[in-house]
Amino acid sequence: MYTLPELTYDYTALGPYISGDIMKLHHGRHHQTYIDKLNAALDDEPELNDIALPELLGRQDVPLAIRNHGGGHYNHTLFWQWMAPQSGGEPTGDLARFIEQKYSSFQAFTDVFSSRANNVFGSGWVWLLPDMEIITTSNQDTPMLLGRAEPILGLDVWEHAYYLDYKNVRADYIKAWWELLTGISLKSDSVVYLCSAQLIRIVAPSAFSACLKTKYPLLAGALFSALRFTEPANMPK
């Protein structure tokens, strides 16, 4: 049984960018409804209960109710974690470096991300993936449904996320949301995508290994061991 995740901040804490009224409605009602309907759908499919939600959401054969409401629960659970009061600002470390490599600057990245968000037709989400690509999905679909990795950042552009505060001016909501941005980082599985972003794992395994070992030596050792992956003979030491 899935349950509503607790927030690390009060409903009113994200003001003036997102009001307490929106948060109460969005978290307390919309998210709760996704959970209730997801649990009901899983009651009808008991064989799916032991499968992790991200895996379920990447399958094409799951019932539509699980795809929709499971996506609603998964997406929103992440969304709350990417916001915090008195936040904003640019990421640091490897994430900042990869964003700069892909988009030339953090400002250029936010411009592209915001444009994609503003141009989503109807309801949906915009995502940043571990390979630094920005994609959009409709309704509550996730990147996994498209065969992509789990996202490291996402923005909800359903009207229920902003209408009480911004009416139909989605662009103002998007601009305000950047002031709340927090908690985005590269996980160990993201490193694999980043190090293989140019297919180096396929066309040049030694380069893939070198990328991991140079940037993340401790992770590389654990990964090679877990995957029983043999380092190439010309692997840099």
C-alpha cells in the first residue's frame, strides 16, 4: 500500500512563489487521490504488488489506471523533494559542470527548460534526465515509459499546480518555481548515463571505464565488482 509522503516544509512555506492554498490542494488532495486510485488498481492486480513502482511505470503492459495514478504518485513524490523554502540558486559540483557542458551556462539551461515547460500542450511534465537531455511527457507519464532513465529534475505543468496563484499564465509560475529549486543531484546510477552519454560504453569500453575511474574511483570499483565487469587491459591506473 502506498501512502502520502510527508513534506519537509509547511504548506505555507513556499510562499510567495507557491501559496499554501495551492499546496494544500496539490499535495493533500490531488496527490492523495493518485495514491488512493493506485492502491485500488493494484488490488485488482495482486501479481504486480511486489514490483517497484519505477519498473512498473516503464512497462507498456500495465493497466492504464496503474500507469496514470502510479505516475501521479511517483512524479509528485519527486516534485516535492525538488522544492524548499529560501532556496533557488545554481547547482554545484558535477551537475553544474555537466549542465554547462551541455547548455553553456545554467541560465541557458533554465531558458531551454522553461521554454519546453511553457510549450507543453495541455497537462504534463518537463524533465531533466541524467544525460542532461530535457524531455516532456503528457499527463502523468514518466520518462521510464519512453525507455529513458529516471529523472533528476521535473516540473509539473498541470493547471492544478498553479491556477489558483497564476491563473492561466503558466510562464509566471515557471519563473517563480526556479526560486524554490533544491535537492537536485547526480546519483550513482546517473553517473553511468553521464559516462556513457556518447555511447562510449558501446564503442569504446575502455573510455567508459576510464571516465568512471577518473571521476568516481570508489564507485567504479564497486560497479565493476557488482557487474562482474572486467577492466580493459589498457585501463589507465
